[in-house]
Amino acid sequence: MCRAVAVANQKGGVGKTTTAVNIAYDLAAMGKKVLLIDTDGQCNSTDTCRARVDGVATLYDLLFEHEKPEECIQHMEAIDVIASDKLLKNPETKFPDDAGRLFTMSGACEGIRQMYDFIIIDTPPTLGCMLSNALTFADEVVVPVTCDRYGMEGINDLYLTIDAAKRYTNPSLRVTGVLLNKYKERTTLCREISNALPEVLEMFGTKVFETKIRECEDCKKAQSARMGIQEYNPECTTAKDYWMLCGEIIRRQA
Ligand SMILES: Nc1ncnc2c1ncn2[C@@H]1O[C@H](COP(=O)(O)OP(=O)(O)O)[C@@H](O)[C@H]1O
Ligand SMILES: [Mg+2]
């Protein structure tokens, strides 16, 4: 059965795109059939996966122009991609002004579920209608947070958004886990955050992934080179961490 996993946090720079792209590639390398949907108008994951934005049908066409899903899927070497679109940079006004507003994406994408083992959804850095649409369609959410002083800032607001989705549009939505990213083992701050986190998250009824994604320069370089970290340098810490994380995601199915 397909698992649609949204990678969400309204904070920018926490590693949503990095996580979405790398778990998509790693799950594919583990033999899963994977679709990546980029819902962020900045098109970062579309670009990293080398999918096209111009001259092709994008998520915009799927959501707002009644384009067929099959026409919007780009078949890349390892994964399939539905590209984002610069027209989605300010999507609030595009969604219908009625009760169906939050169901636009699930309505348009429901039919493609059966084609995949995993649908990974990269989301924008805002608590807007696009994120709520993604949370209405998704089965699960992965929440990356950075290990720094402000890493947990805004996490309450994200949980309110996830909670609203659970209450109003998607009762079976669950948080697969919170993911510590840019982890630096030897810093006290990182250890403190890592130690304090489980208690904080218990309040919300969720868990922290055992796997932490360590900070590594190659991660940035891979993004610049428009490559997955496994392909760029399979020996680096981030590559090993994302591989472990995917094992954990697969095991957390139960
Ligand atoms: N584990 C990591 N180690 C080093 N750099 C990272 C790591 N995770 C993400 N980055 C870098 O941080 C920046 C923001 O990451 P990105 O995935 O684009 O965040 P978001 O999508 O949440 O805005 C990028 O330059 C990315 O390469
Ligand atoms: Mg991003």
C-alpha cells in the first residue's frame, strides 16, 4: 500500500528539500517505486532532481488547470517527479474560495497513489493553504528540525496546523517522527536539544527518529551539483544517515 509522506516545517533552511530528495532517492535505491511531489514554488527539489519546470505540465497544471496526473509526472532515472511551478510561489489566491479549498491536492492526486510505494511531498516554508493541502493528502508527516538555538522555534504552530488537518480534513494523518538535522555530535547545544526533545514531543504524541542527520559540507555541495547525496558521495556521514533513516521509515510502517 502506498505511503504518502509530507516533509514539513514552516521554517526555511531546516532541510525539508534535502530530506525529501534524499529519502526519495534512497527509498528508490531500496527497491521502492517513488514519486516526489514538489509543492514549494521555489522549485528547489524539482531543480535538485533535474526535473523540468518550463515547457512541461507541473503541479500547477494538475491542481488548477485540470491536467491529467499522468501528463504531469516526469520519469527521471531513479524516481518520478511532479515538478513545482513558479506560479505556486503565491498560491493562496489560486485555491477555490469554498469548502473544497483544502481538498484540491488530494482530489487531483488520489488516482496516482496505486502507482507508487511512496509519494514524498516537499512543502513550502509557510503555514498556508498549500501545506494544508499536502497534509490533507498525506498519510504521514516527517518534521525536520535543526539542532541549533532556534531549531524548535515555531514547532508549536506547526503542530497546531497538523492538529487542524487531523481534526478537519485527515483524521488518520500521523507524524512519523521528528528528524534532527544538521546534527553536530560534539556540541553541548546539540546534545541538550537531543536529550530534551523526547519529553517535549511526548506532549504531542510523536517520536524523534533514532537516526540523526549529521551536518556535512558534502550535503550542500550535492545540492549545488543537483545530485542526491548517495550519488555525490556515498561515504559521507549525511549519505549514511539518510540511508539509515529510510530503514527506520520503512520499519515504522507498523
Ligand atoms: N545535514 C546537512 N548538512 C549540511 N548542510 C545541510 C544539511 N541539511 C541541509 N543542509 C543545507 O542547508 C540548506 C537548507 O536546506 P534545505 O533542504 O534547502 O532546507 P528547506 O527546504 O527546509 O528550506 C541547504 O543549503 C542544504 O544544502
Ligand atoms: Mg525547501
